[in-house]
Amino acid sequence: MVQKTVQRRVGVRGRGIHTGQDVTVHIGPAEVNGGIVFRRVDLVDRRELRPDISNVGDLVRCTTLANGDVRINTVEHLLSAVAGLEIDNLLVEIDGEEPPVLDGSAKEYANLIQQAGIVEQGGERKEFVLAQPICVSEGKRTIIAVPHDGLRISCTSADDRDLHTQHLSVDITPESYVSQIAPARTFTIYEEVEGLLKMGKIRGGSLDSAIVIKGDKILSKEPLRFRDEFVRHKILDIIGDLTLLGVPLRAHIIAVRPGHALNAKFVRELRRRMDEQKVGDGAQPKGNSTAEEETPMNIRQILNLIPHRYPFLLVDRVLEISENRLLALKNVSINEQFFTGHFPGRPVFPGVLQIEAMAQAAGIMVMNHAGMAGKLAFFMSCDRVKFRRIVEPGDQLHIEVKLLRQRAKKVAVVDGQCRVGRQIASSAELMFIMADDAVDY
């Protein structure tokens, strides 16, 4: 299968369900392997965010993308339509913090995508084919995934009083998504409305954009669109939250009382399993990629791209590389010379070297582009630096960098993250300038 984008730029205006603010969203074409990009056009620097599990913020009644002080709330309905219609590359321009809720479903977003026209691109569509079962749970809530040729979702929805229990199992295709899932509207329990308002939520909510359940009564501006509309909307949310994995999933998902927090926990486990399949048993998690795409970059190839040498080379192997993303590995050994002084009796991998490892990984990604031969990537600045976990000898540091923006192959800004297992150790936004020999500051 080939990748898809939209043919032209189209937009819609409406009110955010949680912020209550009027906002305009435009969707438009993006290049092959560009992925899904949200651009905050209301900000001076037009900051961009990608739907990735590493960028997840608030998960209370919505899925929020966050990078430092920049947020985009309630992205799940728009992303659900994008995934349901199998769009791989898309630029989403938004002039506020939250896409419009519209009628509370994904139907109008699906219509918008179809209005823009869906076109095939040259690049091959990558997928993660689940090889072994996965299970995550929180109390009465559970999500299980088992291998399956395609995407099937079997979901059971119920509130804490075990009222309005609904079940549905559906194979997700563009056709089934548009007819059976996209029109299902969001809903809430009447008794929870006051608490949500006190939390600063649903300030733009109304019966025009949501269904309210009051006991055994249904409050809605129109009749239910499906007898089991609630469980269909839960499936809609799962499809939207699955985009945080970064690639489409092939599996059968069995979900009981899912919600955004559990969906995100499930995607984190999928990401961990995807990394394990990629570097552990040699399974191909992303469809029928070529041998060249699946081959990691070894240390000799790394040495050909960047000038760093012992004792300052902090990338041992590249696990994945594309035009806009790179995943690398650093094995942290007690033999590292800096452990002698950092710190005696309690060796800790320095945070500044984690930033340097991100910078080197970014340099590899940028210098791997065509036309960059003979140039060097000089580290210019870092912003939004956070350290969340101590890194010690014996740890494996997974270094992930994503290209945020680039100007004329001279200046590049990347988002970087170091992880140990599923835990984020550090993150930062880095800027580089590409030059032949040296840079005048």
C-alpha cells in the first residue's frame, strides 16, 4: 500500500469543547513521509507538534499534545478521521489551542478530508504488525491486543453504575469507519458536568456537540444516530489515540471501558513492543519495508557522517532513520571515563551528555540527507530542557529526534528525547546550523 495525503487545503471554524474558544482549522497536503503535523499559526514562531506518545499532555476527557508551553487539546476526533480514512501525511494549521468540537463526532472532519480529496503518493505505507498479545489494565478497565491481519476493534462501554452497557466488534476500513464510527457523538454523565466545569473543562460544551446521560434518560438535540452510539464513540476515540503510535497498527483490539488515559498507556506498551520486535527478534514491525530501510546504521556508517570520536562519540547504533525522524542507541558502560568523577561511589550519566547525545543523533539525521556531503551540523542552542530520570551504568539509552522545521538546508530545529525503557530520561529542543568548515557567531 502507498501513502496518502489530501489534494488541496480546506478549513472549518467552530468552538472548542473544553476551551470554549472559537478556532479555525485548515488541513492541507504534506510530503511523503512527512507524517501528521499540527502547526499553531496563532503563535509568532508557528510552533509545530506531532501526534506521538512522547508528546502527550493532559488526558482528562481528551487527548492533549504538549511540547513545553505549547499545547493542542482534544485532537482525538480529528486524528480519528485522519486514521479512519488512512491519511498518512497531513499539515493541520490551527489558530488556537483546540480544534472545533463541531457536532461532537468525527463525521464533519471525515467530510472535510473527503472534500479536500484523497490522493495516493509514491512512498510505501509502513505498518506495525503485532506479533504477540499485549494487555494493559487500570481497575475495571482493560485493553488487550492480539495478532490479526487488519485492524479490528471489539469494545465494551459502560459507566460506573453499569448502565447503558454496549458492545460492538467492527473491522476498521475507510468504508466502515465513515458509515459506522465517524458519526458517533461524544457523551457525558449529567452528574459529572459540574465537576468537569470546576476543572476548567467543557466550557464550550452544549447539547449541540454532546449527548448527556441522566439516569436512564438521554438528553440530546437529535435522536441517537445508532442504538449503540456510545460504544461506537469509544471506538472512534481508540482509533484517534492509536495515531500516537506513529504508524498504523495491524491487530485485534479488545477493550473494556476504555478511556484516553488507558488508551495512552496501551500505545506506550505498543511502542515498547514495536521497539523490541525491531531490535530484538528481527521481526519487521512496519509492513513490507525494503531491506535497506530495515537495516540499522552501524558505528562505521555513523563515523562517516559526523566528526565525533572517542571519548566524545555518544551514539553506538542507529535503529531507525527517515527524513524527519531518527531512533538511536547508546549503551551506557561503567567504563565511561567521566564516571570516575561523576560521581565517585554513585555513577550518574551527566545530563549535559544526554543533550549532546541528542545533538549527535540529530546531526546524523540531518547529515544523512542528500546534498549534505562535506558539511557539518553545528549545535547552536537548546531550549525546553527537562531531566526526568537518572541514567546509570548498564542502562540502554534510546535517543529519538524528530525534525520540527528546517530552512534552506542551513538551519534545523529538532525535538529530542532520551528514554530508558519506557521512561523518559531527558528531553530538549535543539537548533543547528549547517556549514562547510566553521560558523561565525
